[in-house]
Amino acid sequence: MPTFAPGQIVLVDWRDALPKEPNKLRPAIVVEDALLFDPAYPNLILVPLSDDADFAVADLALAIDPTPENGCTKRCYALSHCVTTNSKNRVQPTPSRVLPEQLHAIRRQIAVAIGVE
């Protein structure tokens, strides 16, 4: 099974979703702390990416502009309020990643969304 790192952009197969859930192969960002979970743990904590600004809640989404490191072709949004856990069997690694400060901002938004901050 591939290994995944915090801040890595991955592709997730959500094609069997229910209505109002993501329902396609789409990118997401690994947001879990790799030190908390054994590599054999079968799931990943992810935040989906969307290029649709209508899904982005102003204080709970981070705009990500294209860079060589993230591999994005246009502005997209890390939907921090849509944090989810998925089976690693649904996830394909990519060499792309967000910057450490972007990962930190996404994690803070998750904390706000769940009422920790």
C-alpha cells in the first residue's frame, strides 16, 4: 500500500456517493498528522479540493492558486468544512502537495469548523 504524507494532494474515488456528496474522482489534501496513526491504519483524514467557489464557505475554505508544487491548473479551494475520513483503498497518491503554511491554515479552519477554536 502506498504511503501518504500530510499536505500531499491525492486523488479520491468518491464515485459511489449519495446525493449531495462528492460523486467523482477528485483531488483532496491529506490533513492527518502522520505521527498519530500507524502506517497500517486503513484510512486517511482528507479535505476535498474544488474549483467551484460556490462550495467554498468564506472562513472555512482556503484558496489555492496553481504552483509547480501543487500541480493545480487553476485556482481551487480546500473545503476545510468538508473534512472526511476515507479508506486508503479509494486513494491514489500524486507527487503534488500544498505548502506547510497552507496545511497549517487548513487545519486551523477544521478546528474552527468543529468548534475547537
